Amino acid sequence: MHLEMTPAWDKVFAKSEKVDHEKVEFHNRYGTWLAADLYKPKDAQGKLAAVAIAGPFGAVKEQSSGLYAQTLAERGFLTIAFDPSFTGESGGQPRYMASPDINTEDFQAAIDYLSNRDDVDLKKIGILGICGWGGMALNAAALDTRVKATVTSTMYNMSRVNANGYFDSGDSAEVRNVMKRQLNALRTTEYASDVYSRAGGVVDPVPEDAPFFVKDYHDYYKTPRGYHPRSLNSTNGWNAIGCMSFINQPICCYTNEIESAVLMIHGEKAHSCYFSRDEYTKMTEGSPYAANKELMIIPGAVHTDLYDGGPNSDLIPWNKIAAFYAEYLK
């Protein structure tokens, strides 16, 4: 093995007795080794349909992506939940960086890995992205024709939110230039000291006047529900300039050309729902590939409800997701 990975079960969800689990690793085309948890239905035979899963943005595979992977394995799919480059148990230096290019490559590398397993049918590979990795999944699906079906859950477009702010409230040259000057001054200082600061994870404690979505994140990342010591959102966050490249490197430019099937799922009351609604419109209006695209809105659900099902653990539409993959990975 190229990576050191804990042998312990340290997930934020219980281990299923219906699947086999093992740690695996694979490398991307930038030479970074990525750590993953592989879940496979017990006593499975032959070549299986497979799904590569990542997200949320700033999370680790022991959180939401692992839950999705294990649950889909219970339903007959071979799955991997992986840590993106520079995060979790995966390799890459400096730590806690993000990149629209490298992170899209991480998804493609996961497909490379699955395509070369003897127990995977290379014609039946899908991907699933949660939160910021929903946007990355769409970006990968627009590029990689090996992807036969894509699911996004509570999707963020990280280029849009970094360049424009939440709800596009900072979409101006003036606001972006102020932000760029601050980040570049920090680059100069940190290069000289060779010390790279962290931007800070989810705020704790939460101020009473904080926006609801900040409280929503706190309820997941800073409580026993979802806290994990390797999660950037649970701890000290990204490298302070870690998401800088997203400001002028857009993703999802050609999602209207995705030929394969896409299911987008979002909570009705999620602050982030506009990302999925707008991307779905872009993928379908005037596109010849609209017939196999679907947007599913979950009544009453907020953003993190789709991380783990919410307070009652029943808001993730598992039957719909499994049926979607069964239909298009056949």
C-alpha cells in the first residue's frame, strides 16, 4: 500500500452486516494516491454495476459519502467512497487544497480504478456527488463518457459560490477584486514563512444571529451526528487559499451536452437548492439530451438532511436512487 489508512471502523454510521468492506487505494493522473472504502454485497458473484462516490465538500469518506456507498452496496452495487486529493487519508501536498481540475480528475481516476476491477462491469459504472462534489460529478460526467449514470445530492457549484458568493450576492468585479487582493497578499506572506494557514471549519459556537445554513452545517459537522476528526468542516477547514482557483475556473460549462442519465436530488428548504434548479434548467432547456435528466425535490428537507437522512433518517430517497442506477446501469 502507498497510503497509511486506519484499519478501524471509524465511520459516523453503523457498519452493515449485509456488505463486505475493505480499504483500497488508486492513483490519479497527477500521481496522487487516493484512499477509498470499498463496499460490496455479501456473497456477490460475477461482474457488478459500480458507483464511485465523493462529498460533501470538506468532508471525508467516513461521513456522508460512506453512508451512501454502504447503503447502495446493500442494494446490490459495488461502491467506493473516496477522499479527494489533499484531504482525509488520501495523499497530496500541501494539504487541504481544492481544484476544479484535479478534483474532476479524482472522479475520473475512480472510474479508471473501477474499470480495471475483475468484479466490475465496465459498461455499468456510475458516479454520485454530494454537496460540492455534486458539481464535480456533473463536471466529470460532462467529460467522461464511461459514466453511464450520475446522481447529485444537495448539489453545490463550487465555482459559482466562490466567484459570486452565496445566492450570487457578491457577483461583481469590485467584490471579486477585493477578495483576490486579500488572497494574493496572504500567498506572498505564507510563501515567505512556508507556513500555510487554515481558513477555519464550521463556526463553533454558532452566533444566535447566524444564517440558518450556518446552523444547519453545525448540526451535522460539529455534533456526534456527523463529526469526524479528519473532516475539514469538523475541524480547521481548507487551506486559507485552498479554493482560490475556483474564482475564475468555472465548472459545468457543458453539462447540457451530457448524453448519459442524471438524477439531481435537493431539499425544498435547502439554502443551496438554487444550484440544482439552475443546473437542471441548463441541462434540459433546448438540449437534445433532456429526456434522461430528472430533478427530484424533497419536501421540507434542508441541505444537510440529504447528508444522512436528517433527524428521522428517512429523507434520502434510497429507493429512487437505487432504481435510477438499476435502470441506467444495465
